[in-house]
Amino acid sequence: MRITCPCCGSRDRREFTYYGSDDYLRRPDADAAAQAWDDYLHNRDNPAGETRDLWYHDPCGTWVKVTRDTVTHAIHACEPVAGEAG
Amino acid sequence: MVPERGDVMRYSGFRVLLEGLRGNRGWRPAWRKPDPKPAYDVVIIGGGGHGLSTAYYLAKNHGITNVAVLEKGWLGSGNIGRNTTIVRANYFLPGNSEFYSHSLKLWEKLERDLNYNVMHSQRGLINLFHSDGQRDAFARRGNAMLAQGDDAVLLDREGVRELLPYLDFDQTRFPIYGGLYHPRGGTARHDAVAWGYARAADQRGVDLIENCEVTGIDIDQGRVTGVQTSRGAIRAKKVAIVVAGRSSQVAAMAGLRLPIESHILQAFVTEGLKPCIDHVVSFGMGHFYISQSDKGGLVFGGDLDFYASYAARGNLPMVEHVMEAGMTLMPMIGRAKVLRSWGGIMDMSPDGSPIIDRSPVDGLFINCGWNYGGFKAVPASGRCLAHLMATGAPHKVAARFRLDRFATGHLLDEEGTGSQHNLH
């Protein structure tokens, strides 16, 4: 599996650390209800098919949002997280 | 010929001898192939180890026999047939410790209970340690196991050498300081566990329905009323979702979003060799564990590939990592040819522990989150889910496997690494 780092180009999966679903980009407000925090931290759609998740490119320190298929391992898109997260 | 209910054939050594003399013409299918009835008291979604054992204990312990197990493929076609077959009770945390202890006790009488040879082999399991700090942690774990009433022996380096003389004791990266020996740990024949439970449940009247995929869960005013399947609608008073790596998809049919992320875990088998590895050996620092099957193949595995996946096959980096760890620990296996490798879809929970609980929908129950340790749990998991479904109260050894524990903070983080999806 190869992932395209926005800075470095197509790189081996071994250079990346998986963080998890892009739910992590939608952090609730500090005073949000407990349910919102539970959804943010724990509950997942966990799709069999297209998913978006976060990978960290260890050598250059770029966070990448990867759109990929969990059934075929095909990578559809790799975008930088920088500029998107609040 | 498909047997009628109650037409029970007992298996025994005498029977094998008798059938041998008669040309083996008397054997019959081990379970019926019924069509689904319009309604059941209980429908269990998932004909794997956990689903089949749930059906069996519902019938045996609670007298609930109007039960259907719905399986989208064939019985035992998921993780029960794709695992590395290890059975152990070496857990530390209250909540886990008593559950796995209970499960091991059920394993120890399972063959007599089911009248089925599951080839349970208590060959002993050794967890290696490589530093003073790890020794302390394993001593503490061993004490917890003893306090639970199970067995544990702390071995020093020479004690390990006596049992496992083939390890590389000279390697410097992870020098072997000793091991925690769990003599009652071991392995079992994974498929036979599914078949044994299936046959025993069928004999008690449970309908095992294969090639029957659930496509919807019917809910009326917050209460489950049945399921839609590829073989028609089936009404049910109670429904249990017992589908491991596919839990999120089936729960979504009931509008639920679970604390589960599905990951890939790989395993490997070599060509058959003469007996050389007599125990289950776990090399935690290298993410490597190994045992030898009764057929002679070395069965080994490592850690998750560590990204969400339903592919049922892994990628090369973890293959290399597992092979390197194996060669570091026991160079003698280097000449063995790997015959095949495969991946299973693991239902990973944030804290690494399972869920056996009601769902927010009345009458709908959930059994999932087995991470990479579901096989040894099969007897107790079914026993405890059956208890919960029959009595309405959690079994005392599974009371902490709650669905809401992530929201309330009552975590069961056995590894001590935190409660987050990418950590287990």
C-alpha cells in the first residue's frame, strides 16, 4: 500500500502512522454534551468500503487525510489536513 | 440423509470402531438444514463460534429452544475458522480475569459436554519477558491469575531454557530474562469448536440457517420485532448481533453506531514438521507468538496491520515484521517453508475489551469487541450472552462488558495503553 504525502509524493505505507477516522477533525465544543464527546472519541461508522482517515507522515511531519477503500485497500485521494482543521 | 430432530447419534471410540467395520455407511450429517420458520423466540445473527455457543447455552441452560441462528455464509466461515486457536486465562484486570477464568473452566469440560472432540490441548503457554520491569509486571499478572484460582509459574531464564531450549538465548536486542508459564493454557481445533456447538445446539432443537443474510432489523416503537433476510422476514421477540468484524454494518441496520473499528490481523502456517514446539510461546516484545498444530504446521502471528480494513488479507510490512521477530526469537524455524497466510477482520474496541450487553433498542443485544482474542472466549461469551438474554440480568463474570463504559469511563484497558482506537 502506498500513500501520497502532499509534501513528499508517493511513499511506502511504512513511513506513515495511522491515527483513525477523520471524525477526529470534528472536535465538539468544550461545553458540548457528553454524547457528542463519546461519538467523537469512540463511536465510529466503520464503513466497509470508502472511508476517510488520518495518517501521519513520520519523516516530514505532515498530517494526511486519506480517502481509501477498506475492502480493496485502494487509495482514492490524499489531502493535507493543514488548513482544514480548526 | 438429513437427520430429524431428536435423531441423535452419539460419538465415541466404540462408534468409530463399529462404523469402520461396517464400511462407514452409518455416519449421518451432524445437523439438520431447516428452512426458516416465520417466527422464533430468539434470533441470533451470526453462525460463528460466539453465535453458536450462545444458541447452545440458551437451549441447554435456560430451556429456550425456539431459536434460529442466521448465517450469511456457512457455519463457522468467519473468524472461528481463521484464528490461531489459542486458549488461555492469563488476564489481569477484574472484569476480564473472572470471565476468562470461567471460559477456561468451560473449555476443560467442553468435549464431554458437547460429545465432540475439539482437540483441546493444554500444552502450556509461556509469555517471555526481557527486562526487570517486565518481570515485575508478569509477577504481578501471575499473582492476579493465582488469586483468581488459575495457574501461573514465574520462570527464570534457566526455567525457560529447560522448556524451550531452542530459543536464541544469546540475542542481545531482547535478552530472555524469563517467562510467565500458564500450564493450563494451550490450543484447540478451531473448526471443531464451531461444529461441536452447532451439532449440540441442533440436537436441542435450535434451527441453524445457512446462506441467510440479514438485510434489515425491524423495530417498532423502540422494540425489536424481527429481521429481514435474504430468505424472507423472520419475526423474533429477541435478537442478538454476534457478527464480530461486521458488527458496525449490522448494528447500523438498527440505527446504532458502535465503538468498534474493524482491523486486519494476519496469521501464517508453515509446512508440516515433526513435533518441535511443544507449547504456545508468546514473544510480546516482538509481537510474535507461535504454536505447532497437531498436523505439524507451525502456526504463528503478530500484531495488527494497524489500519481499518475489511480486506481479510494483510500487507507486506507486517509479514516482514512477523518473520523478523520469529527469526530473532527462534532461528531454527528459518528453514521451514510458509505454506499460507491470511487475515481476519477484528472487531477492535477502544480499550481492547469486549462488549456483551443490551442495546438501546429493547430486545436487541450486542456481543462484539473481541479484538484479537475472541477464540478462547467462545464458551463463556455464549454462556454469558445466553444468561443476559434469558434472565435480563448480566452474568456475574461479564457484568463489566458494558456498551456504555466508554461514555462513563469504566474502561477495561488490559494492556494499559489507553482507550483510543489506534492503540489496540
